[in-house]
Amino acid sequence: MCGIVGYVGPQQAAPILLDGLKMLEYRGYDSAGVVVLDNGGLSVTKKEGKLEVLEDRLAGAMPRGQVGIGHTRWATHGRPSDLNAHPHTDCHEDIAVVHNGIIENFQPLREWLQDQGHEFRSETDTEVLSHLIEQFYQGDLLAAVQEAVHRLEGSYAFAVVARQEPRRVVAVRKDSPLVVGLGKGENFLASDIPALLSHTRETMIMEDGEIAVLTDDGVQVYSTGGQPVEKQVFHVEWDLASAEKAGYPHFMLKEIHEQPRALRDTLARRVRGDGAVFLGEVKLTPEQIKAINKVAIVACGTAFHAGLVGKQVLERLVRLPVEADIASEFRYRDPLLDETTLVVVISQSGETADTLAALRLAKNRGARVVAVTNVVGSSVSREADDVVYTLAGPEIAVASTKAYVTQVEAMYLLAAMLGQARGAISPAEAAEITAALKRLPDQVQEVLSHAPVVERWAESLVDKEDTFFIGRGLDWAVAQEGSLKLKEISYIHAEAYAAGELKHGTLALITEGVPVIALATQPDLYDKMLSNIKEVKARDAYVTAVTLTGNTEIAKAVDEVIYLPATNPLVAPVLAVVPLQLLAYYAAVKRGCDVDKPRNLAKSVTVE
Ligand code: AGP
């Protein structure tokens, strides 16, 4: 979802900017551009399409200059085109801006600027920034940016350069991520840490309302009011290799195979010798835990599906009412929240706009907010009261896989911890769950070893238009994730249904050969699932069941069976999702889809 990079230093800026933009490709984009301060002027190059198109355009004519900013754009206001691509300049091409997010009041600003004589070239909201800064520019770019920011509404991050100040990049953050990288005699700017790692591990994470001025010698950060801000330097521990493909053809496959490691890391040091869960990051006192009356889980997409598992697990282990909401619904439905509500927000990136807005709403209403997130220093992690980090490592593929299983694992840990503290489960019950969690990494590894079987299964889906995922209870939650995975990367239409609901309408769509993926891992619902499978088989659907080892009778009722290692049914979702991830992956590869960057989608959805 748009990416910003910037550079000031002794090296040629253009190659550094292009390399940085490559590291931000995972965010999704449809055009790209760079501006370099070049021989007393601004050299702007921007092209619709992938970065290669921009590189081809620059080949042989790389602009020379040591200061610049760059951008990958994901279209919101105005279609993808060369003209709408960033950077955008002012009337005299003295000032250039790259921008993430949305300027909500761009229309009145544009009209006002046009009245002042400014001429616009693009359809974007971003272009008001370059003209607005031009309007206030009187020889000091920082002062002009500060003036401009006071007039902006919306959520954004942007970077600016000016011809008259050739050794300065000014950058602003409000609701969209921006990180400064600190070098020796050079400094960097990026929307995300991977774009900085080949240059430096010393970073400053910008907060909302901050303005940074990058020069060769240093970086000074100011508040919107113009006061200098003392920033902490954040040392990044993980390296670039962990953000690269390590020999796999796609990031998604690599990340699917990293799940055993991700699960192990997320569990490490959180289970005591007696099997009790210890979440040191959650600072709730026993009294505060006992005072909770309701839990509300809020997230988007795959993270929401992890929340659906979390809802059922929390209800069983904590015996409290639990709601699970999609963040974009939650924030507008005037939810009933107060200081006795525990709100759990789940977000891999920690930057999803709707999830962040839901978090802020919950805090405004006095609720305690626990965040489950994968990104240290993300907005969600900084604004929540407590954070349970998933230790999945950087997830680059748009399709979330290792983040999902670790989010689900974090929900078990949170549920077991709260259940213990409220006396809703005994120490023995908690130990039984943590023992099952400890077995999961090896069991996921075992499921992964059956990838060739799933690859053959995917063959049968390649030319299908519609598929159905059915399940009950926890299996229905997993069915929803399986369905999302398949549709987002293979573009095969997929629907998830609570199996008992089929006969209330959807059964009309089940005809000969329609693929149905039936999840049947829950013993108390097993017989009911068998009946539902018979309903779809009676309409000649092609049924593949995913079930636990030992459930042999299901084989007679379906066309194919994928067996999972026997486990405590409560944690079965972590195993059951793995063949569904692989199925989506192989179906997408066989259909020639862009697996890691599916059409129309972005990794980090930082606009509403
Ligand atoms: C699913 O594969 C997607 N990547 C998407 O649904 C994602 O889970 C959603 O956008 C939420 O992202 P977050 O976890 O970073 O908040």
C-alpha cells in the first residue's frame, strides 16, 4: 500500500532509491517514481507499472545526484498512470513530494490553491501537497511543511525535497508508517524497515505528528508545533536474509514452511515448567482480569479469521462472552464498550487503518486493549495497553500464512492465561493445552511433508470456477481462512459455509463435480459433519475431507481424505489450515498467478 524511500549522503541516490523500493514491493503498487536533486534542478522519473518499467526508463540515463526520494503508488485517487504516479511537483518544479495515505480535504484545498493561481496536472490528492508547500515556501522547507501540515486532514506520510535546499529531505508522519535509517555521513527514509537493512540497522520510528529533517550529518525530528523531539534509536535485530526467499520460488511457500519455527518461537519462554502460561507483556493484574465482563476481538481479513478461532477458544477456556468483529464494521457500529471490556486487536503489520481506528475507539471508551501483532514498534503495538508479539518474523507475501498460525497460537496462550487467572480452567487443563501447543511445530512439519499430495489435489481445482469450504465450530473458522486464501491468490471463487447452514440456501449451488472441502477435526461435531458430507455427495459434489488420523470411516463417504496428526481438537485449527494454504498456493501456481503479489491487493492496508 504505497511505499516511500529517501536518501541524503555521498552516494548516488537513484540506485539506492530503486533498491529500497524493491524491498517495499510486497506492499502492493501499480506505478513507481523517483526524484533526484540533480545539477541545481529536480530530475523526476515516474512510470505506470512494475519497478522494472521504471528501471528500463532510467537505464542508460540514471539521474546523477546524491539526494532524492522515491515511491511506489497503489492507486486511490486517480487511476494508475504515469501522470498520477509520484513524485508530484509544484508549478515551477522546485518542490517534489511522495505520499502515502489519503488527504481527506484535498478537494477544498485544491480549489483554494487553484484560486491562488496554482495549476494542477494530475487527478491525485497528493498534488495538493506540493502546491500547498509551494504556497508557504519562503526559503525554509521545514517551515513551509509545518504550515502545510496544519491545513491537512486525513492520514498520511510524505517526504519532500526542494531545489533551493539541495541537501535536505523533510518527512512527515501521521497514521502511515515511516522509519528513518541512520548511517555515517548519510541518512535514509523508508515506509518499512526491510528497505533500510542493507544500509543500516540503527533506526528511528517516527510517531504521528512528527516531522523529520534528514541531512548528511544527522536527523532532527520536530513535533507539529515545531519543538525538537528527542528520539530513541531502535536497533533492528533481524537481518535481510530473513526477509528474502532462501531458495523457495515464492515468499508464500517459504513462509508456509517457516511455520514450525514461527510457532516454536512464539511459544518459547511463555510456558512454565508446570505447563502454566506466562505472558509477561500483559500487565493486567489478577483483580483487573477478574473484573473483565466481556471480550471483543477486532481485526481484518486473515487476522479476523484468527480472531474467530480465538473467540471460540476464549469462550471455552475463560467462560466469558466473546464477540469477534471485522474492524471496519466494529468502528462504525457504536459497540458497547466500557472499562470492564477487554478488547483484543489482532494485526500482523500493526498498521492496518481500520484495526488501528478500532483500537483507538476502544481506548476512548475506556476499554483495556491487548494487541496481538508481529511488528515491534508498529502503531498498534505502541498504542495498545499490552502487546503479545507473534514471533513469525517478517511476512512478505501478501497472503498471510505464518502470521495466521502464530496469531491463533497467541490466542490459545491468552485464553489459557486468562482462564487460569479467573479459575475457569484448572492447572491440569492449562497444562494439557500447553502440551498440545508444544507438539504443534513438529506436527505442522509432518503435515508439510505431505505437500506433494496437496499439489496433486490442487490439479483438480485448476479449471474450476467455484469451490466450497464447509465445517462446524472451529472447523468453520478454519474454512473461512481456507476460502480466503484460495480466492485471494488463485482467483478461484471460494465460499466458506457453516456446514449446518448449507440446506438453508447454498445447497442449490452444489452440482456434479463442484469441489467441496470438508473440515472434520472436531469429535463432538464429527457425526454431524458426516451427515453434511452425505448431503453434498448426494448432489455429486467432489468432496475432499480434512480430518484427524483415526477417523477412518469418513474415507467411505468422500472422494479424497487428507489426514492430520492426532491432536487435542482445540488446537486442530493450526494443523487443518496448513493443507488449505498449500492447496491455495499450488492452485495459484498452476493457474499462473502472481502468488506473492495478487492483483488489487496490498500487504499492509494503511488506508480505510
Ligand atoms: C490475507 O492473506 C491478507 N493478507 C489480509 O487479509 C490481512 O490479514 C489483513 O489485511 C489484515 O492485515 P494485518 O494483519 O496486517 O492487520
